[in-house]
Amino acid sequence: AGWRGWRSWLQFDGFVDAFRGAGARVLVLRLLYTFLMRATYALHSSYEQDRWSMTISTTGYLASYKQALGLIVNTLLVGRLASKLPTSQLLSIALIASAANAVLESTHSTFALYAFVNLPVSAVAGTFTNTMMSVLYSQAVPKRSAGSALSVFDTLSSAANVLAPLYGGFALGHYGTTIQPVLACAHYLVLLGCVRFLLRGDAIEDTTKKTD
């Protein structure tokens, strides 16, 4: 009885659910995404200043512009498309768009194209990716364990955010910040491969129906 009481108080079962089955696979995917994106864009402001000869104030304006685009997309598009297409499919499309956008960004030197094509596509695809990752995790973990599972993710995500700049800083520092689009494309393709391997179609949704 004592152990059962401690299990309940510590929400032990909820933590276990975060590390098994579909929940574990999506947790790995989300942590990998957090790590790679944090590493890729660790020196983003320096990249923009070096690549486009931008001032610090201009990089701030563009950051707000990108956030505003993401807000609009999240408000007007995400919900509508999520109701029509499987979550894993939307996630794959967003990652493919991000990879293609990174390739385009690496092949031109026109600031207008960067501001009015690359940034909007990045905002749209990034918003979809973040939202679909969250949706998948909520689907993969039993509702009774949602709070504990989110706590596990937040803790491990914080650890990933500590380590990622070390990797990103080394890569971008060694090869130069202008290689950021190439690094981003490689990371998006890695994530796409992980999505195809870890999610395997509708496996997450099927598992959810059995666990709830």
C-alpha cells in the first residue's frame, strides 16, 4: 500500500508512459527536433548579418516579422489542414518544404527573395512542424499521463537546449555561419527520415485508441 501511495503521489505511471510505446517514439522525435533546430539556428543573427550585411536592428525586425507570420498561419491554416490530413503527413510535408526552402536559400544572394520567400516559407513550415509535433505527443501518450509526460519532455528539452549550441557553435564556427542553410537542409532530411521510421503511417493514432 505504501509503494502504491508513493507511485500515485509521484505520478510514476505517467513518467513510465512517456518512455514506452508510441509515446517514447514521439518523445525521441521531438527531442531530436529540438536539438537540431536549436543547433542549426544557434548563430542565426550572426548568419543574417554576415550573409546579408544586415544591421542588428534589421535582424530584430525580421524576427518579429517571422513570428507574426507564424501567428497568422497558426490562427488561420493549421487547424483547417489538420482536420483534413493525417498529422504525420502534414509533418512530413512541412519538413520537405523546410528542406527545399533551405536549398533555395543556399543558392541565391538576393535579400528580397530571402525576406519575401525564404522567411515566409520558413515561418509556415516551422509553425506546422511545431504544432504537429505537439499534437502527435498528445495523441501518443494516454490522457491520464499527459501532465507527467509533458514534464518529462520539458526537462529533457531543457537539457537538449543546453547541449545543442555546443554542436551548432562548433559546426557554424568551423565552417562559417553562411553554411547555415546547408546544415539546416541536412537536419531537416534527418528529421524526415526519423518521421518515416518512427511514426510509420498511422501507428501513433492506432496506439492511442488502444491506450485510452
